[in-house]
Amino acid sequence: MKLSHFKFDLPEELLAVRPAEHRDESRLMVLNRKEKTIEHKLFKDIIDYFDEGDLMIVNNTKVFPARMYGEKEKTGARIEVFLLRELNAESRLWDVLVDPARKIRIGNKLFFGDDESLVAEVIDNTTSRGRTLRFLYDGSYEEFRKKLEELGETPLPKYINRPVEPEDEERYQTIYAKHEGAVAAPTAGLHFSKHLMKRLEIKGVDFAEVTLHVGLGTFSPVEVEDLSKHKMDSEQAIITEETTEIVNNAIDKKRRVCAVGTTVMRAVESSVSSNNRLNSFNGWTNKFIFPPYDFSIANCMITNFHTPKSTLMMMVAAFADYDFLMKAYEEAVKEKYKFYSYGDAMLII
């Protein structure tokens, strides 16, 4: 398939800039692949599609406050620093993006906080916007990390063109987030409330956890028409033995196995055995899924509505069937569903 196959008109007002008032009361579109039917529900109605012994796989990554603002030495220019990943804890080296990038060169220093107690020195250029920073801070590693958290803010996607608000700290995080390392939320999971998860557990629905630390590469634009030539950035993924046992048991019993989000789907499809079972995994994945693709683990999927030409939309098209998904997206625009990170949800069965 080609990049141009994933173009559609998305009115700007359908990009969600705020979450629904209650997590589980966002809208839910249900796609039945076999019957080719589309239903309109609320997210909390998802319980009606699962029975005892069915399984949901969630991503327990935790978003850290990755966006910081510093001042450039001498000029005092305000520079946005987006923390991507820690390269070396001992040396306090980080991969970051800077904006505006043209002003930031090797050797420059940036000062953070009112007291300027945290300083960073630029030691390398990695891409046009990418830099390697060495942070300088008088304190232990734990105190340094605490300082980063204090000075950082919730890394809302750039399209949400408003200041970060107190509710974002909670709402741009799943209720089951555990392991810090993501710079963007696994957004399909944002719809789960504690009450809904308790109801699912009472009904006998099982849960398994994987960790995939979402990086900005997930949102990088595809710039080649031939999708086979697109290269995904790598993201760290961890699948434990405990999770593989739960998942493989559900597969063997022919239960509904639901991937909660594209990040979960990417993680589990990155570690499949020759007999289509899940293997444990601890490493990095750059797997790019687009049509046609045979899925091995999940037979059901929860996902948000994605933007045109995105790798996320391509994965969902591979799972739902391209023509069916395009029909569903057309319906979503007509019915004014909300798209992107704080948007509405889709259940594909």
C-alpha cells in the first residue's frame, strides 16, 4: 500500500484538545470485522463485548514530564528542551530535542529553574533538532531525577495548542501506569476508569501487562510513498514470562485477546514464536505494521482515532481491513467523533 491511501479530510475542530469529563464516557465506535457492522456506544459499554476468561493486554508505561524550558547563556533566549531518553545515568547524558534548534550549538549552556541550579551543556548534534545534553547538578542521582520532574511538564502533543493544566498531569496518564519511560501516553488506555476496570474484573475478564515506552518516533511523519521504505524509530519493550503465560493460555483456550492500543499490538507482534505464541522479550523494537499483515496474538483491538497518513492509522487498517477502516473513519468524521490523543475510542472485534 502507498502513503496516499491513508489521506482523508480531518476537520481541525475534531482534534480533541481536552479529555472527556469522565474517562469511561468518551464515545466508542464498535467495528465488527466479520459482520462489517458499525455501532455507536460509550466507552463504558465495552464491558458488553467481553466474557469471563477473555483477556485485555495493557501497556503499563508511565509518562514522565519530558518538556522543559531553559534559558540560553548570555542571550537569555527561551529554549524548549524535550527529553527523549537517558543515555547514561552516571554521566547524566540525555538525548533531547531543542526548539528553536538553530540557536543551539555544541558548547552552549542552558540554565533551568528560577535559581538556575540545573545546568545542561550541549555536547553533540544528533539530528537537525536533536542534541545530546550533559546535565550538571550538585546532588545525588535521585535528587537530579527529582529536579527534572519538578522542572518538567506533561508532554502534551504539540497540536494541543494551550498551556498545560493541572488535570493534564492525571488525565494524560493511564490509571495503571507503573514504569516511567514514555514521552507520550498510550492513549487507548486513557479511557479506562478504576470503576470500569473493577466491573470488568468482577465479570471475569483477565488483564495482562506489557511495557512499551512510547517515543516520539510513533508520531514521526511518513515521508515516503512506498511504505516498505519507511523506518520506524526504536522503542523499548518488556514482556515478562508471567504475561506470556497469561496470553498464551488465553490463545490456547480460544478466548478473546484484546490489545489495548497500537503500542500493545506493536509490542506483542515483536516477539512471536514459530507456532504463533507470545515469547518473553526485553529489548528494542522498530516494527512497522501496515497492510497487508497477519496478526499472531490479538484477535481484538482498542484504539483511538488517528490522524491522516500516520503509522498508527496504518496499523489499525492492517487489523480492521483497509476498506472497512476508511468507511469507519468517514462515519467518524460525519458523526463528529474526536480524534487523536484525548479523542474517542474504537473497539475492533
